[in-house]
Amino acid sequence: MELSAYLPQLLSIATLATIMAISPGADFVMITCNSLVYGRRAGFYSALGVGLAIWIHVAYSIAGVALLIAQ
């Protein structure tokens, strides 16, 4: 199977994950607090950690759905 066959689905999932990552919420408050209290570097690393955690969550969610569909 070619990757191009699944490109629209991958783009829609990537877009949705990006929107989830930039929407305000508890992670936004934590990053803002860390930036104000500990400085720009701490805020950057907090944002990086939140972003990576979201992409890990997306990856295992996609893998789980793919496993369910394959069964």
C-alpha cells in the first residue's frame, strides 16, 4: 500500500492534533506559569514536553485504532 493513498487521512489527523496542541487549557496555564516563574528556557522546555506528549498520544491512538480495524 502506498503512503499517498492515506495522505488525506494523515493530514487531517496532523491538523487536528496541531489544533489540540495550540488550544488553551491546563497545559497553556502550566507553560505560562513556568515561563513567568522560571524564565523563557523553562517555558520552552515545558512547551516542548507538552508538544511531544501530544504527538506520542496521537501515535499510540492511531496504532490502537489501526489494530482494531485490522481485527
